Amino acid sequence: MANVNLPGFVCHLVCLLLGALLTLSFAPFELWWLGLFSLAGLRLLTSGQSLRGSLTRYYCFALGLFSTGITWIFVSIHEFGGTSEPLAALIVTLFVLAWSLTFLPQAWLLHHLENASWSRAGCWFAVTWVLGEALRATVLTGFPWLLVGTAHVNTIFAGWAPLGSVFLVSGVIALFAELLILGLGRPRLGLNIVPLSGSMGLLMVTVWVSVIEWTEPSGVLAVAAVQGNLDQRTKWQSHQFDANFERHWQPTLGLSEADLVVWPEASFTDFKKNRPQLLQSMDAAVSERGQGLIIGLPDRNESGYTNTALGLGEVDGSYAKRHLVPFGEYVPLERWLRGVIAFFDLPMSRNQPGPQVQAPLSLKGQPLSLSICYEIAYPHLVRSAATQPMALVTISNDTWFGDSIGPVQHLQIAQMRALENGRGLLRVTNNGITAAIDHAGKVTDLLPRNQQGVLQTELVLVSGDTPYHRLGYGVLGAVLLFGFLLNVAASRWRRE
């Protein structure tokens, strides 16, 4: 691979720009081809560099990505966290500076694989990229946002997701980018036929994988989502409960044809134990017409508060959110941070996680995979919520993100979960984006943002399972192992 002969600081700035360009591959921009361009540029600029140079350029790339891709955090901290603009900007800046460090382990690993005698001739970029994304989805409870594969939920590369999740899609994109750079990066010798042939072969396999149908339609489910559009600043005031409740209950009474009605996260703005008679009457009303209802509400027990989804009528069970949002639902290092600024004392920031293993909600005996808000970003959480679910349901309150790009990114992430598991998904939020997504990850219907409304639609039910839903990360692990062995074998062959 040819080295780029530019001053170091220029390459660092270019890496910063490439990271920012990667943001444009995601929703709402969806310039997916920029993801390929961005990764190819990063690979080219870090090839043959010293360890220090490689680490610096990866860090600049991460700074460009996160400083542009997660700007919605500022909205949450400033507009709803009661924090001044300068302090909110400082908090976001510190987070971006710190979280960008998570790119360094993959840069370190790639550098050493490139320079080890037994692996020098391998194509390691894709392997290390997948491991880097897995690290960011895990370390410090994880932040699996802006995973490269998510941007390709509507491209032919999406066909890899039912096999090995979003991480496999990311790996294929990284491999394709590296093969293109290898093929075009030897100007003295002309085109390098081997990697170019490999890229064309990978593209052909991708096209083939993209047309495989892992599941088959087996019916439809009539669903309805109630978008209440409650004011985040006043919804928890006790005198607002009746008005909040009517915004959801009155529309529900007119949805007699729906098999399943779903309210957003925390739409029932009082503790479950405070309203037993009201919940009983709701249960009786929807049971009488053979309907299922899921509502989001807070609950509390001897361990503390939980963010809960409760089934009524034909929906049995309840679910307590397993993966909480740091600072939003609990405060890390609470002893030192609680009360320092208003942001560290947000409403409902004293929650406890639910059990990791919970019985799934079920509609007339058929399991549903339910996730609450941020949980939809974690492939394994959605997959493990239910075995062979009839549908996926996620409830959220993206009001915290305002009119930023956050809710649009959140919707795109939900599309990827539907695609991975080969199931229709109903996404219900307080003020948008409420949407129905089919088993191929395509948005089929949605409501306008920042409006009260009801989405009545159908989800196509399917039979069968995707390999990812059946095996989890088994296929991904096998592909990574195969890639490792192939790289080692290629290195040995080239040395001989």
C-alpha cells in the first residue's frame, strides 16, 4: 500500500474531516457511500505509519466522528438538564475527548499486526474495525452509536446483518474499503489485480446475500401506536397526570380494530402502585374487546425505581429496563456527582436495572421482544428479550433530544434491529419518531414529529429465523476466525 507523502499535521486534519464525513453516512443525511470513502481514507492515511502517528490519526478521526455525530447530547444536557450553554458545551467536549480514546486500542492492534513478521502481509483493517466497534459497545456499559454498519440498513450491504448483526456489516464495509485502497494504491505498478478482484468478489457475494429471504410471511398483526407529545418539562408534575392520561386513553378507546396498542416510554406518569384501581379498569376495558395494551410507566420495589413496560388485556407480563442510560437514569459515582449540577439530578435518575433474564411479554400467548429506549442500540439485548418473537416492540421518549439528529439516528438503529432478527418492529415514542418497520428493516409507516397522533398500521408476521437470531454472534465469530487464519496464511504464502 502506498504511503501518503503529506505533512503530518495535514494528514491529521484530513483524518478529522474523514471522521466528520462518516457522520454524513448516517441518518438523516444517509450519504452511505461516504462511509466507504471515509474508511478508505483512514486506512490509506494510517498505513505504514509509526505507532504514534497511527494513534494520533485514529484519534483525530474519532474526534471528527463524535464531535459531529452526537451533538444531540448537548440538547439533553442544556435544554432538559438545566445546565448553562457553556457548561453543557464543556461536558459534551470532555465526553467527546474521552470517548474518542476508545479508537486507540484498534489502532494499536492494527499497527502491531501490520508489523509482526507472521502477519505483515495480511488485510487486518476489517478485523480490527469490528473489534473496535465491539469494544465501544461494551466498555463502561457501552455506547453502540454510530456503528458503520447501521448507515447501510438500506443498501445491499444490509444483507449481512441477518447473518452476523450490524458488526458483520461494518466488517464487510471496512474490508471492501481496504481492498479498494490496496488495489488502487500502487501507482508505479498500475492496478493491483488481486485486491481489486477480491473487492469485486466481495461485492458479488454481497449481492447474493442481499436477496436471501431468511423468513417467510405468515400473517399480519394490526397494531396502533399512541404518540402523546407530552411536554417534557411539565409531564411529571402531579397535577398533570389526568391530562397526560387522557391524551393516551381517549385515542386508545377508538382503536377497537387493533390487536395491539402501545403507549410510549413513561407515558403513564405515576408509579404503578399508586394507581391500582385505574390500571385494573384499563385492563378490564381492553380485555373486553380482546385487545392487548402495553404502557410505559415507572415502578418501584424494595430495590428502588425501575423503568417499566406493563402489559394489559391480552398482553401478559411486565418488563423492567435492563440497560440504563448513564446520568439519565442513574448517576455513576453518585456519591460525588449527585447534586453538583442540575444535570446530575434529572427526574428518574435514581433507577435500578431490571433482571438480566426476564420472561418476555406475550400477546395471546405469543412472545414479544420488548426494549425500552436506549436498549434498542444493543443487538444482543433485543435478540435475548424473546426467542422467536412474533414482533419487536420498542418504546422510547426521544423528547430529550429535541429537534436534533438524535431521534432520526435512533430510528435507523431500530431498523437495523428489525433486519437482524427478521421481524417487524413497532417503535412508539412520545413526540417522534413513531414508526412501523418491516422484517427487512424498511420503514413502512410513521407519524410526524412533535405532534399528538395515532399510528394505525399492520406488521407482517413471519415464520423462521435469521442466523443471527438463532445463533447470536456465532457467525460473526466464525467469520472473524476465518479472516484471522486467512490473513496468517496469506502472509506465509507471500513470504515464501
